[in-house]
Amino acid sequence: MSCVNLAAWTQTCSIFNQASSRRSNKTQPFRTLTTLPVSLASQRPRRPVSISAVQTLEENPAPSPTFNFKSYMIQKASTVNQALDAAVSLKDPVKIHESMRYSLLAGGKRVRPVLCLAACDLVGGHESMAMPAACSIEMIHTMSLIHDDLPCMDNDPLRRGKPTNHTIYGEDVAVLAGDALLAYAFEHIAVCTKGVSPARIVRAIAELAKYIGADGLVAGQVIDINSEGQKDLGIEHLEFIHEHKTAALLEAAVVLGAILGGGTDNEVEKLRTFARCIGLLFQVVDDILDLTKSSKELGKTAGKDLVADKLTYPKLLGIEESKKLADKLNKDAQQQLSEFDQEKAVPLIALANYIAYRQN
């Protein structure tokens, strides 16, 4: 692999830092725990909507008569899978690379990398500009799944319909496989991103680091663990967990695609809000499915949140109110796309609907 000019990066870092300081007062990847929750802002009574009413890709209403969402997802996922396969090859030491590939290539819907590519296209970029970032997002997502499934965390034996990484390779190798994927994700963006200015690559890497660190993904995970079995926790607390734990990578995927595709600051921020809404939407639906679907249907252990006495949307709001919340988040997300080219926005609109109506 050929490298980008890292010497040029050094010069652009100072430019990026100056720009970041000017933006710091208006661009916050995450809110604090005291901020009004997204789902409660401008709350209005709404007609109950059943998340399970529209369940399959074939049944979902197409956002455009000429747009085939199922074909789009299959084609994009295939492209991403090929890129992932090429990015993480089987080499010495064989066991660690085999473990990395086992989870990375185990299937999955590839929603996060597809969101990254769709956001890049929406702001006028080419797919190739965001493909390394899309793969890196999936590497980090896979790391989070490997670590989440460990006995010290969720202790789950099943992931994507297959035995979890640690059940095949042992806890020690599973931990290291996750670590390796995390490290390589940043290397992959740095080395393989082409046709993008060094300043934008640095900005994308900085955003990604914020989303997954102690102020992002890790923060959500820690608060989630500490919340198990606790009483009297409210919606604000729950949304803090999932803005960081679940929404973080979905948001990072969209933001990185917009940055690398050449989006303006205004476009990046609108897409950041869109992604935050669909990130929370993803978790609301996930919580509903955990209670209403079987392990076979989900491809992972069903009902584990209930067993662990975790704070969830159905536990706090009930199933019907959770469905209403999901409907509101979907509408709020799509509203953020109203000022973009609507033809180019079709994949993101379809992805939002897919997240709302998915069944696993």
C-alpha cells in the first residue's frame, strides 16, 4: 500500500487545529447529560405507529419508484465486503488475523459503511474517497462486538448467527483481535484514502477518535454497565447512554462520509443531526426487537437485556410509546435531509426507513 504524504499532514494539522478551535463552540460531537434529550424536543402527540407493521425490505414502501433499496444494499454491501477482505488479509501471525477475519467477514447488514458511502455521495464526493473510512468504521464496529460479547461484558455465545469470537479463539485472542482491528482502522484511513486533501483526512480521523473514545463509545458503554439494576433512571440518562454507545458509530459513519466527500460545515452538521436521530432510532428498535423476536430471528441472544435488568426504552416507556418515539426520530432524521438534492438523498431516506422497520 502506498502512503499519503505524512509530512504534508504535519503542516495541515496546525490548519485543522485552528479551524477546530473556531468551530469548537458550535460543533459538539456529543451533548452532556444535562442537555434536553433529542426525543423530547418539540414533543407532540402522535398517532401510534407499529414498528413491526412493515417488516421486510420487500414490504417497505420505496422512497422512489426508480430506487430499489434491496438491490442498492446488496450491491453496496458486496463492494464493502470485497474491500474488507482485501484490507485484512490472512498472514502471519495466522491465528490473530484469522480471528480478526472471522468476525469482520461474518456477515452483517453493513449499515454503517453504507451510510458513510451514501453521505459522501450526497455532498458530491465519489465512493472511492470514503471507502477506506467505511471499512474502518466496520472494523471498529466489529471490535466493539467482539469485546461486547466477552464474558466480562455481555457474555454472549452468539453473534450474527455464529459462535462469538471468544468461543472459537479464546478470550485472550478475542481481546487482541479487537485491539488489532481498532488500531488498523486508523492506519487504513491514513494510508488508503485517496483523492482527499490531507486536512480533511486529519479532520476525519480526529472526529472518529472522539466518537469511539472515553467521551464517546466507551463513555456510553461504561454508563450502561453502571446502570444495570439501578432504579429511578430517566429518559435523559438512557439517551446519554445510546447517543454514545449505539449512535456514536452510526453518527461517525455519516460525518466521515460528509467530510471526506467535500461537504461544507453546514452540510456536515445537518448530516450529523440526521445520524444522531437514526442512531437513537436504531437503539429504540433494537430494544423493541429484543423483547419481541427470537434468538433465531435476531441472530443473537434475545431477551438478554431483560435478564441483565438493563435500562431500555420499552422498560422506561413501554412498547407502544417506544414505537411512537421511533416514528418521531425517523421523521426528525429525514427532515434534516430536506435541503439536499432529493434524488441523491434517496439512499439515506431509505436507510432511515430500513432502520425503523428492520426485524433483526
